[in-house]
Amino acid sequence: MNATRTDQHTDSPLQAISNSMAQVYKHQFGRGPTKVKTYFAGPDAIVCILEDTQTPSEKALVRMGEHQRLRDVRLFFQYATEDELRRPIEEATGRRVRAFISGIDVVADASAEMFLLEAADPRDAAA
């Protein structure tokens, strides 16, 4: 399914998250990813994989070997807009995000956004 589709009313929660993440990236970086896939990673974690997200100037940084500089800038922006990234997860799952973890491989042009959710059953949080 195309990541830029906007009819989230008929999509699964995971597809709705993928669509929203593509839009957040597009807004944040000026272009969205060409490939987005979202997965449950157990009962209380969601991982969103985004590929081909770099702008032309970011690709130039990679060619220049400025990998760490690009990672630093990207992660700065990811955490600066953390609420925008958390919101689609919470809306799609009905659960609060308790932790957000962002990572990027600048050479492969792939990003991973991981969201840890509060336990669905409060009794599970004590375990």
C-alpha cells in the first residue's frame, strides 16, 4: 500500500501509523520516505521503518563522509518534534507512548522509530 495514502479510516492501525509517519517526515524534512512499514514488536512496542528519506543536501553530506554530522542533525530534529511522532501512535493504538527511540543509518538511508507503549492491562505493568 502506498505510504502517502490519506484515507486512514479504512486502514489498519499499522497502515495508519505508516501513513502518518510519512506525512510527519514530509513536513519535517521537506520530503517523505518512499517506503514505510510499521510492525508490532511484541505486545507493547511498535517499530516504524522508513527508507529513502534523505534530502539532496543530506545525500551530499553522506558523499562528503559527514555521517556523524548528519546523524546528529537528524536526531536533533526527531527529538525536537517528538510529540508529532508520538501522536499517530497514540491515536492508532489508544495507548500512551511511554518511550520514544529514534535511529538512522545514513549510508543505507534507513530510519527506525521505535515506540514503547504503556501496558494495555495495568496489571501487566507490575510484572
